[in-house]
Amino acid sequence: MHRSSDAPVDTQQPQAAPRLPELIEGTFCFPHDDPVYAEHFPGSACVPGSMLIQAFVMAARQHGITQNLTAKGFRFRRFVAPANHRYAMQLRNVCGSASYQCILTADGTRAVTGTLICS
């Protein structure tokens, strides 16, 4: 097989993975008049846990996190009523694995905690 010395050579350096934000903070808005809450604890509306986890995933996506995310160890320490709630997601790197420690506060106390693992 004859090889031409004119063959193209790829000189482009591999691109580094995008840097993950160290801290993501904001406010989740769960409108009290959303019909989804009508059947979830009638008379004492509560945001379903799956919606709370999804809110963290959506916040990660809005901040450019494109990796697959796996929810782990979410704890619902108290009921979260539909309203505006502050949240924070702190980046953790352990042995080369990135994850976000997630916290949602309601009435000034930690209502939801858990981890989103990036893979």
C-alpha cells in the first residue's frame, strides 16, 4: 500500500470538557394554583418529590450542565408547599467524579437534600 505524503494530518488538539459551575443558586417557583397539586394531598397541597428532583435537573441544564445526571439519596425532610423556594447546588469532586449537593429551603429550613451525579 502506497501512502501519500500529502495526506491531511489532524493537528487539532482535543477540546477540554466544559468547566462545571461551582455553585448554582436561585429560586424555584411552584405556583399554588397549578392544577397538578389539586390531587396531591387534597386540602394541604404539596409539591411531589419527582417534581422537586426535576426542578434541580432543569436548573443544572439551564446552567450548561450537559452530562447525564443521576439522582441519589434525595431526602424529603418536610412537605414542600407550592410557593417560591430558594435552592443551592454545590459542586463536589471526589476521585475525579463530579456531583452536585442539592438543597432546597422552605420557611428558612432545609426541606430537601440530595445529590445529582454527573456522568
